[in-house]
Amino acid sequence: MKKHESQPPVAVYGANGPWILCEDGHKVLDGVSSWWVNLFGHSHPYIKEALTDQLERLDHIMLAGFTHEPVVELSERLSKLSRLGHAFYASDGASATEIALKMSAHYWRNVGRLCKYRFVGLAGGYHGETVGALAVTDIALFRQAYAPLVQLGAVVPSPDARQAGPGENAEAVARRAATSLESFLEKNHADTAALILEPLVQCASGMAMYHPLYLQLARELCDRYEVHLVMDEIAVGFGRTGTFFAHEQAGIRPDFLCLSKGITGGMLPLSVVLTTDAVYEAFYDDATARGFLHSHSYTGNPLACRAALATLDLFERLNVLETNKTLAQSIGRALEPLAQHSRVRNHRQLGMIWACDVESEMTGFSDRYHREAMKRGLLLRPIGNTIYVMPPYLLEKADVEHIGHAAYDALSATLKGENE
């Protein structure tokens, strides 16, 4: 809050495509998709048209004893895409995490395994900032102040490919991390309900990317030790990693899939947890106490569901996954000068996510870089010393070139002030 005295919030009056329009006349390219939610640029006309049509018919109705066409159609389409046949809706990613964790623990209770109520996640994992989500978020900054409220989950090593030692590759790191997971589950499976992880990219811990082999081995271990596998695709779903869902690259299916952020193309808040027939059946009972006891007033909001349906339509109409392959290559080429900067380490890319680490002891590097990029008409928000780009999918050639030039120039300007 105090920072706003010297750096007032940027006043925005509009946005169109990848561009944010500030009240002072400044135009800024949204290089982080407004915290990873915006897939097709701001104010996409097709999504707006769908919302206008829906608003004429039904704005909201509770799902307690009611239903409506958009939520039914969205559930069916997500089921087909994920091979998970049951959906529970909320409004944000942290709520989706809460739902998945509660549903997993309640499942084990309903099947008579009352001791299975603990969780395990990856080192550096981030799954939201509500109390339950903080239990499986391994970033001290977010949870230290609330530690007395949190029942911390266990942590196992991350398969982050940057940890490769001499002679190791990303696959070897993944296998080594899976061995640690195996040791943990061998000792603790009796009271472990679920493993939760972000597949392929741990975003909030610095865009830590890893080999899909880890997901395959994690799936095998969870099956062997009777532990649920929860995939948090809140940030990496909907084409960010090159496939529609990141876990597809491992050829597996989770027990729970958490989705949010890009699900509505960045237009409205919505999240969903998808799960299996086996989980659903454990709650199918006359006794209320055996039902899943979790409520959200705006569960399955018709407007949000309609925006999500329009987003899925755009994936099909624009052949997004295929065209993104070419776009991702263009982004990689535009950022090559930044990748080759003498102070840059570990440049990496997976689909539409590009990242690198900057070697610098500068205090407040992230904040300084952000300000320099904004001066050059580019919104980037480094995570610590990690610069990353996660832009909308609809970019012109000039937009891509602008990202490359501004990102590089911002780093040069930032490092000039290193000794100040």
C-alpha cells in the first residue's frame, strides 16, 4: 500500500486486443495477459457478442435445485476435452484448489479411509492464497503471516529442469524428483489424500519448467499408493503450454483438474473442478452429510459460462493450437537478443510461455524492470529475477517485434541503475 504513494496505480480507461489504453494517453502491450487470464486480447468481439446475447436472456440463477443451458453445455464440452465427467463450479483459482482438496479428503472419508486427509505438493508450488490453498502453496512470502491458520501440507522436490547437475538433462531431473516422491508416498500414503501440482510449469516460482516424464511417474505412484492426483491447470491450461491441457503431453488423466483464469478468455471470473465417475459415486447417497458440502452463490453463473463457451468456440474457429505453434516460434525469435544478453541465464520456452533468469544482486530488480518496460509500452512483471512473457494469442507481427525490443531495452536500462 505504501508503494502507491510514490508509484500511483496506472489508471486504465480501455483495452483493445493486446493493448491497454491508459488515461494519460500511454498505450501498453499486455505481455502477461493481465495475470495470465486474457487469451484472445481484450474486448474480443465474439465473446462480447455472446455475453450481450446471454444478458438478454438470463443473467444469474442459483444452481441449488436449478440449472441452465450454458452450464450444461460447458460441462459437456469440458468433459469431452478432459475425459473427466463431473464438474463443480466456483469463481476463482484458489476456490478451485479448495474444492479439489476438500473433495479428495471427503471422498476418502466416504469410503471409510478417515486417516487420509493430508496433502503433498511440489517445492515452490503455488495454488492460491485462501487458507486451504495456502496449505499446499510453498512460497513463504504468501503464507508466513497466516501460518497459525494453516495446516501445512508436505513438500517433495520439484522436477524444475534448472536443477540439472553435470551430465543431467531435464528427464534425469524429473526421474530424480519422482524417486523422492516415491520415498515419501511409501512412508506416508496411509494418511495422504492427494498430490497436487502444476503440470509442466510452476508459474509463481519463476516459470519453473520440467519434463512430462515426471507426470507419468507421478500418475503411476499415485495409482500404486492410492493417492489422488490433482492437476492445477489454472494458469497453464487452455493452450498455454502448446497443448489444450498441459497434462496431455504426458498422456495421463488426473483425478481432479482445476481450471480458471483463461477459461472465459479473461472476460469474467469463473473456475471449475473436473473429476471422475469414481469420485462422484462416493458422494451419491441419500444422507446429506455424505454429499459434497461446499457452496458458492455464483456457482455456474450463466454469463461466465457463456463467455467460456465462446472461448472454446474461438479455439475451434481459429485453430488456435496450430497457429500458436508459429506464433510461439516468432516470439522466441523476437526474444533471442534478450536470451543472449550477457546477464541472462536459463532462457526457456514452452508453448506461449517464455522465461529467463537475470543474474543481478540489485535490490528491487523486479519493480525496476517493470517500470522500465512500462516506459517502453510493455507490461511485464518479473517474478524475482525471472523475466517472463505470457501474452495473448492474437498478436500481429509488429506486436511481437515490440515485445522483443522493449523487453531487451528495459533490461539494459534496469541494469544501468544497478549501482544506484
